[in-house]
Amino acid sequence: MEFFRIHRTIPFMRHALLLNLISLLTFVAAVVFIVLRGFHLSIEFTGGTVMEVHYQQSIEVNEVRDSLQELGYTDFQVQNFGTSRDIIIRLPTREGQDASQQSEVVLQALQQTHSDATLRRIEYVGPQVGQELLHNGLMALLFVVAGILIYLGFRFEWKLALACAIANLHDVVIILGFFAFFQWEFSLAVLAGVLAVLGYSVNESVVVMDRIRENFRKQRKMPVSEIIDLSITQNISRTIITHGSTQMVVLSMFFFGGPTLHNFSLALTIGIWFGIYSSVFVAAAIAMWLGIKREDLVKPVKKDDPSAELG
């Protein structure tokens, strides 16, 4: 499906060297920020106090957040639990307060605005549980990456497969670099967003590589760089439709999904744009520099043995 067709091939590979140098610098900077600054882990990973609060009438989540901010909390999570009258609050640990003392102070603050607030459940999640969640999340990321590499290895010739793998690694590291640099909260939702971006990015790279392979079979005398430019140009309409519609959904989550979906949609937004960029300039350019050629993708036709015909 195409809303428009571009009749003139755009010379993307003409600027591949400059843009990939910028990508390399961005990638290195992201790695430096990840190593030196680390991540601002949410309380899901660091541990804290979990409170379940019930109201007699529906309660706005933002009202609860305002009460917690007045107590000096900045790193916390508030969300509805089942109904609009039940709230789950996750709080980081505070020095000099155990879970029961912390929950008592919070409940008193909530009852100042809504006297019908009652505490139904309280539990303390230790840092050991948080570390286990972090370990399991990283293992999930590792298995996804391994699965993608295996898939690319079977799907493409090694030069195209390696180019796709590098492009996907580029996207993930840069997303993590953004979160490390700005110290945005890294939660399970953000990790889910990174995993989603991995699948989304590899899909875009596969589409571009498939078109390159197809054009190598059709265009027998066209230079490699021109085949790559032609393939990317032919995919522009699909890219705009696919990524544009996805980005509209993600932006609706960003603006209207509240704090719970804010960083998740932020990770997806970064991943969508860098996924487009890496598929066009990183994956395609690396495949070109690795020396991809028609013989790598098109098996030569075997001529019949003359002796067999005589027999």
C-alpha cells in the first residue's frame, strides 16, 4: 500500500559516512553515560514499601500524588488497583522509618484530604527481590537478542545479518544512553519498551534488507550503492505509514497515559525514530561497506552437463 510514490531515487548512501560517524559518536557517548552514570532504577528494582489504600468513593490518582509530593516524595508510583476506589502506592525506603511507620505517616496525609481513606495492606519489598527482578529482566533482554541474532542468521546472508544486528544494538544502546544521561526512571515498563523496540527495529531492518536482496536480483548492472538507494526510496511510503501511525498511538500514551506510561512511551518514541535512522543509514551502509554484492544473494544458475544430454 502506498499513499505516494517517489519517482526519483534519493541518494541516501552519499551521506552515509558522515551520518555513521555521528552515530558512532552517539553510540560511544551512550556507552560512557551507561557506565559512568548508571540508571535511576525504580523502586521495583531497588525495593520499598507497598501500600494498598481503599476509599469509599472514587479517587483521582493525581490527588494521591499531590499528597505524597507534599511529604517530600519524588520517586514513587501510584496507580489504580482493580477499581477507581482502590489505590496501590509504591514508596522508596526512608532512613529512620520502617514500613509501618512510613505507611502511618502517608495514611495520615491522605486522610487530611479524604477522611475515608483506609489502609488494607502493607508490605515491604526488600532490595534482594528488586535485584532478582533486574536480573530476570536483563536475562529476558539477553534471550531476545540471542533469538533475533539466530533469526537473522537464518534469514539473510551473513553480511546483511551482521548489518541488521549492529543496527539493532545501536538502537537499544542509544535508548539506554538517553535514560542514563537524563536519569529518567528506569522501570519494568521501560524494560518492556526496550524489548518492544528490539522487535520493532528488527522488523524495519528486515524489510529494507529484503528489498535490497530483491533489487539485486532484478538490477543486474546497477552499482551497489544505487541499488541500496533505490531499495530505501521504494520503502519510504511504507515507512511513513507504519511509523507515523505507530507514533500517533505512542504519543497518545505519552500525553494522556499518565506517569505510569510516560517513560514507556518515551522509550518507544526514541526507539521508533532511531529505528528508522538505523535501518536506513546504519544497517544499509554497513552492508555496503562489508562488500555485499549480487553474487552473495543470487545463486548462479548451473548449466546442464553436455555429456548428460549426449547420454
